[in-house]
Amino acid sequence: MSGMGYGTLYVNGINVDPSRRLDPGWTTYTQRVLYVSYDITQFLKGHSTNCIGVQLGLGFYTNEQWGGGVPAPAPEVFGPPPRLLLQVNIILSDYTTMNITSDTTWLGREGAHRKDNVYMGTIYDTRAERYNWSTAGFTDPYSLWLNASLIESPLTSPTGQLTYQSMDPIRISPYALHIATSASRTGYKSMPPGVIGGNVMDGGVFNATPLASQQVPTYDISQNIAGYCTLTITGRKGMTVSTRHAELLNKPGVDGIKYQGLNSANYQIISASDDFIIQGNPHEILTPLFTYHGFRYISVYANYINIESVVCAAIHSETTLIGNFTSSSLVLNQIQHNILWSQLSNIMSILTDCSQRQERRGWLGDAALSVDAALFNFDLYGLYVNFLRNIADVQHEDGSIPDTAPYSVGGYVADPSWAHAYPEITWRIYQHYNDTAIVKQHYAGIQAWVDYLTSRAQQSGLANMYFAYGDWETPANYPVTNSSLVSAFSYLSDVQIMIILSKILNNQTNVAKYNHDTHIEDILSSEHTKSQEECILMNIQQQKNKIECEENKE
């Protein structure tokens, strides 16, 4: 099944995998669309009529997900309304087979979730719910169901393909994280003394605590997460219950005014809200669909309701904690704690740059810098393999790569330090998993990228290497590093990784071609400011020695 952007499968009224969220993963839909598979045998009724239903969400397939903040992408980046491709393969008792596919005989209607947006949240009208909508014999006297329409495939690229989603899905806690460190064997899962926040080994579900002295009911879950909250409330039919999220609270102003409530200034233009119109039943449960928020605090806006509980859960790509450490330093322990939660909050079928504001894109710079630490902490093989495919999907014919994958924002040609993710992730997967196949699969693409950078370096010289971001987010009151030198360093690191990958594949021709010293000598021969490049090479040689040392450890 492939629901674009997101799809949730029901058989005879039952959600076949209720822990899955935001499925399938985000890709360059014109190039590659993911599908997922389920074994639905246990949900079928023998000698009876069966019913299959799918809830569709907008996901990143539609333009509803454009977060703004930078110039909007071209119209073809995001597609039209959501769609479904589904096939049921049935093996009968006599081993004959039967296939059922989605077509124009299928019926659909607007669901109770009137609008869903990864950034803005959900608008959900519980009065429009039809509890038995995916059961055989269902009739609906209140709303119009229409036959589905056939529309063209999103795979407009000549090389486009429908691909099985082999990576682990996004799941809601406590089903999202497994523990395979010594803590799982000894039962010792408490956090080091003095560390502030939620214990990553406690399942990722938080009973929110109400804060005192707030005019609007506001709750603290003690840990910044990517996820959402489920409310249990009792109220009047037709009332609206709205939630707002933030990572921070307001502090008293310098003028003595005691400001209260959420401080969501860092969310910039997005609302991070979920709005529900309630049925008015006792103990009504409100859960948003097809969205998530990055937050620690949540406020609930409503009149004449009783808030019985607020339970919040982290969501992220399913993974296993395989490494962790503690030390005698409270600072180091807190840093490691923050790293674990930050990494979990930014694995959402792709590697995102943040979990709260209008980004959450596959920025390559963030991925390049974090891959080694992430693979020491978590088993993320499938996630990174898929991310490499996302990079290959957006690589241009001249070998250049954009800043994001799937491409949505950023430069059409990446800053060298950002696209460094392509060789860096490939090499790190080989280091952590001894996977030669991944090197073979992406070797030609990495070579094309290195050759593209070489042509740019030969044109400009290393001291004038092109850049877009340079040393990103330089701390205040610090001098800004020469951005061309930052690009030159990333380029030459790519060259060195290219040599390592060539050695892994025993490609001696390319080992010679990309030999660091002769390669740089060729570039220097076209330079007009040699003295600056020679200073660069002294620093690059130190990096070369470091890389060769790591290579020899394998």
C-alpha cells in the first residue's frame, strides 16, 4: 500500500498496525514512491464479506506542507491532493492466488480530520466520525461518499520507481525505541544523578504535569520531544478544544509584568496547534492525526470542559539504542542525554534539521555532521540507506547535489560542506556495518560529486572556493571564518574519502587518480594565489593523517 502523503490501513474496522505514524516515508515523489506491506490474515473473516479502508493524510506530498520562511519551491516540488495505491494479494487454501486493487469502484469521503499539516497541526471534527466506516455493510445516511477517480502517476521521471520501504517505519512511543545496551540486561535504566529531563529508556510516554499560576491550563512534560499529546476530556457538544505547543515558557519582563503562558517565538510562522470540535461524550479522547510537534509545554484552550488527563508521546523512526555512556562529569552526562533526545526527535523517515519550526527538512549539512555519533548511539542502518537513496534521487546530471534531500528548500547546488553528507554517510555506514554493497551502490554518484567539485576548484582555486553558508552560525562576538576555506576543507575531505572508498573496492585506477598530493598538485597548477592554497594544504594534510588513521583501524 502507498498512501500519499500518508495512509493508515484498516481491515474490518481494525487498524492493522496502530503504532505506525506518518507512513510511508518522504521521498522525491517524481523519482521514487515508497510502499509498505502488511500481513492482514488475522484480520480477515472466513466465509464472510470483508472490508478494507484507508485513512489518507496530506503529508509532504501536497502543498499544504509548505512551511514558508524562505522563497517557495517550484510548483512541481509538492503534488496535488492525496491519493492511494493498494493491492491485496490473497493465497487461497488450494494455493491459487487472487489480487484486489484499488480502483474507481472504491468510495471515499472527507474524514473527521478536516485538515492536517505537519507544521500547523490538525483540525479534527469528532462529530463527523463514523466508527464502523471500514466494516462490511456500512451505510452512511449523513454524508456523501463518492467514487474514487483515476489520476496520473506521480512518477514522472523516466527512471521513477515504486520501491518497497525497507527501513523501519515511524512509530509512536513506547513502540518506537528498543533498548539493546547493558541496561537492558542489568535492568539498570535510571539516569545519571543530576541529569535533567525525561529518561530515554522509560518508553517515551509522559503524563503531563499541570503548571500553577497559569491563566490558560498549561502542562509540562519535563522533556523536549517530537510528538503529540492525547487529551481525555468531558465537555459540551460542539465546543472547540485547542492545544498550542512550545519549547519555552514566558519569563517576567524587565518592566515587572509577570508574563505567563507559552513562548513560541522560535516557532516563527507556524502555529503548532491542534483543534478539535468535540462530540460531548463523557471521557472523550482527542488525538491528532498526521502531524507532530517539537515541544515541552502544551496549553489547552477551551471553556466549560473538564481536562481529565494529558498524555504525550514521542514519535520517531523505529530504532534500537545500541550505545550509551555515563561519566563522572555532570556536564558530559547532560550533553549525552540531550544528544540522544535530539537525535530521536530528528529521525522522521529522513534526517531533519529540527523538530519544531517550519523547517524539518532533509538538510544535508546536519546529516553530515551527526552521522557518526548517531550510529554509535542507535541502529539506523535502514534510515541512512534510504537517506542515501534520497540524495541519489536529487543528484543532477553534472554531479552536483542540492542542499536538501528530498529537495524542497536551499540551494539547487549545495554548499560543499552540506553535500559532504553523500560521501561521509556512505563511508560511515561502511565503518559501522562493514557494508561494501552500499559503497558499490553509491560509488559512481560520489565520484560524480567529487569531479564536479574538482572542476569548480580548478576554476576558482581553493582560496576562492565557492560557498553558500561557510562556517554556519558562528557564535556571537567571534570572527567569521573564511568561508572559501571551509568549502575547500570539505572538498578535500571528500577527495580523501573517495580514495578510501576506491581502496575498499580495489579500484587502483581511481586510487591513483584521486591520490591526495598529485590531485592537489593539478589544482595548484591552475592557481593564481598559491601562497594561500599552500597554507590550506598544511591543515588538509593534518586531516589526511587523521582520516588515514581511522581507515587503518578498520
